[in-house]
Amino acid sequence: TAERKKTASNACDVGLANDAPTPCRWRGNRHQSPGPSSRAGSSSTGQGLRVPESSTHERASNSNVLRLCLAFGFVLVAVGIASSPWLRRAAGWQKQLAKDSPVSDESGIGVSPTSPTVRTLRETVVAALASRGSRAAVLDVLAGAPLEFSTFAVTSELPAPLSRYTARMAAAGMGTDEEELVDAILRLLSPSASTWPASLRSRLHSALQVSPQFSEACIAVGTSGASAEATRGLARPLPMQVVNEFTSAGARSSGWLHQKILSIGAATGLHLWRFRASLYQSMPATVVVDDSPAVRAGDCLPLRGNASVALRILGSDGSAGSAFLHHIVIEQPPRWALPRIGTSPRHFSVMGEPVEALADQYSIPLGSFEYLLAAPAVQAFILRQPGIPLRGLQLNFKGPGWGEQYICIYRLRAYSAPPPSCS
């Protein structure tokens, strides 16, 4: 019995004690930490027993399988990212931008590579957006594109959300939003990265080409009066007045009884009643020839269905006049300033009134046109030249325009001189 106890004690003293069951370790020195295990292969002391190597090989095999699975998973993830449409599209966009970085004559923007000063496409866009006229034209194109080109390809590529580019975007230098706007325009201008139709990209190109000097002159005319310096080289609009008997009545948003009650309330002179009546009554037709620029929503002549607006040319003294008309301008507020841009006119024709008009006053056809939404809000239309002076003209609008129940005409201008005009 003593020998068995001694043998057990010796077993706890040798290196196998480290691998022995826990009670065996308790019999050792409690203050001594157990040594590292030596069960990998044979004992490190040379006194222990040889441990089977099957468990070691099994663990090594499992580890290798795990490494292979992880490597295969990483390969699948890399292949999935590389084959994603977004990455291929971004790579194509960057390649196209690198290819088009010196702006060529084909793009219609900036200078050619042979010029002394060569700007990248990004520099050209940034410089164009620094001009108030070009910036307003670009925002008008972006805001009107979803309604005129009602396709997912057009809408999905616009800066999102487009509502961020509202009235506050009229001023340059908007930090992060400004960079996002530049990046969006660069994508839209690239044929390989954009799915926009070629005609729509061409309009965006044209919006970026507005002359800074020209736009500043037009802004000066609209805000500080028509000074000689500001209007130098610009065509001046002809003075006109509305011919009520050949102009359609303005559209109203309620019935005749409600209109009568509002008129009676407005006649009391109380501010509240007058303000409420103004919300339901149309502006007078004379608003379309007002000298002030169209910048406020609702400052227009609303028309329903097929409607007409007749204008008479005036002389410098306010009497009846005549002129050889060259072009007209429809001036609407900026797209981002309107709650419903679909109230803009669309298809219309222009008829001229000769000086010696008989029974049919507006008998000279001057052309048929379309006012576009994905374009600057102020648009000019070159008239057919009849070769005779005219004393008036009539614009015949076809409803319903761009889908709304009514259209709203803000300003109409007529010119006898060719452009440039503030259009």
C-alpha cells in the first residue's frame, strides 16, 4: 500500500502531472502555476508517454479546410463586387472623364485642346455654375427633365433628392451640395455613364454655355432698370398692350356664386376679405405685358383649354404702332420657384395682324412652336418673316399643355431686332 501511494505521488511529481486530472494537480504545490502542456507528439521531458498523433492531424486538416473556405468566400465577394453594374458604370464614367478631360470642340463647351488654355470638364462646369445666368439655366433643365422626359432613366440620374436644389441653390458656393451638383452634371454629360437622351444632354450643354456678361446684363435690366450700359448690344422689347376682345378670360378656381360673394367681401375694403378674394380670382390679362420680370409664383394669367392672348404694338408715345417682328419671348419664373411646373404652356401658334387688316384681323401665320420644360424658363421663338409690318399678334395656346388643368402665362415680349435679347 505504501508503494502504491509513493508511485502515485511520483506520478504527480513528474511532467505528466501537468496533463493529469485536476485532483492530481491539487496534490502538488498550490502556489506553483501549472506548466505548459506537452501533449503535442511526445513529452518534452523525455519521461512522459507518447501521445497519439491522430488528433493533431485532424486539427491541422480542419484548419486547412477553414482557410480554404475563407479564401473561397473572399474570392466570391471580390467577383461579385467587380461584376456589379454600379462598379462597371463608375469605372466607365471615370474612364470617360479621363478621356474627355481636355474639353474638345465636339462637346460644345469651353475651348479646344489646341487653345493656349485647356480646362478640364470639371473646371468648365464649375466656371459655368459660377455665372448666375448659366446656373439658373442648368437648374431649369434638371427640374423640368422628369416631367418632359417621363422615363425612369432620366429621373434616376438626377441629383437626389432634387428638392435640395431649390431657391437656395440660386446662389453659388453651397459647399457639399455644390460638389454634388457638379458631380451630377459630370455624370449626365458623359455619354458612357449617362442614359439621358442625346437631345437632353445637348440642352444641358447649351445651358452651360450662357455668356456670363450677357446674363449679368439681363439681370441688371430686370433688377436695376434699363440703363444704357446694361442694355448695350441687347434687343429691346416693343411696348405692347392687351386686346381684351381677342383675349380669353382668365380661369377661376370656383363657381360664379362663390366669386360673387368674394367680390362683395372685397368691396368692403377689409384686408382679410380682399386677400381671400385674390386667392380665388385671376390676375388681369395686362399682367402678361408688365415690365417687371416674372419671379413670383401666381403672378400670371391662368387659362383653361384652348385659349388666346392678343397683343397690340404701341409707339413710343403710347399710340398705335407697327413693326417688323423678328422673335417673341415667353418668360416664366425659374422652375425651382414654381410649385407646379406643369402649368407652363406647351404647344402654341402665332398669328400676325397686318397694318391694313380687314375682316380677319389676325390672318398672317408666323409659326407654330413648343415651349419646353427641360430648358431655361425664358425661351425665345424666331417668327416667320412675312415681309410686311404688323400692328399686332395673337398667341393661340393648345390645352391642356403639360398635363395640368390650366396653363399660366407670366410674361410675353416681342422684338423687332434679332437676338441677343434677355431670353
